[in-house]
Amino acid sequence: MIYWPEFLLPVFSEEALPGQPVAVRIKPQENADEVRTEFVFLQAAAVKGQWLNVTLLDQDFNPLGNGWIRWEKENQIQVTYSLFS
């Protein structure tokens, strides 16, 4: 058995659930400011509780910066993922 945090780290990218925008924050807190960088892909770098530290990537997979997204809230998964580039 593998838990969600261990599963999400090696997948290609994390994505917002359909119809729900993903808020990329500067810290792993709901009240933290949002990152303002335009990006195409989110790639997990680390897990801290209910939060994923992500690298923001452009369309050519070049890193643009980092931020935090909430992957779980009240036992509900808040993101989806892509296994392929």
C-alpha cells in the first residue's frame, strides 16, 4: 500500500480538480499570499502535512519558481495528477 503523499511526489505533475482553481501560496498556510507567477505545470518537490511544495514550470518544463498547494482538506483530495509529460 502507498499513501497519497508518497504517490504524489514522483508523478509528472499535479493539477487542479476540474472547475476548481488551484491556489499556489508562498507558505503552507491558507492565509498566506498567493504566488503571482504564471505557470503551466506544477511538479511536487516535498510534502508537509496537507501541503505540497511545488515547482512552477513553463510550457517547456523550465522552472519558474516555487510555492505551496493544499493537496488534502477534510479527508478530500484537492488535486489531480498527470503521470505523463
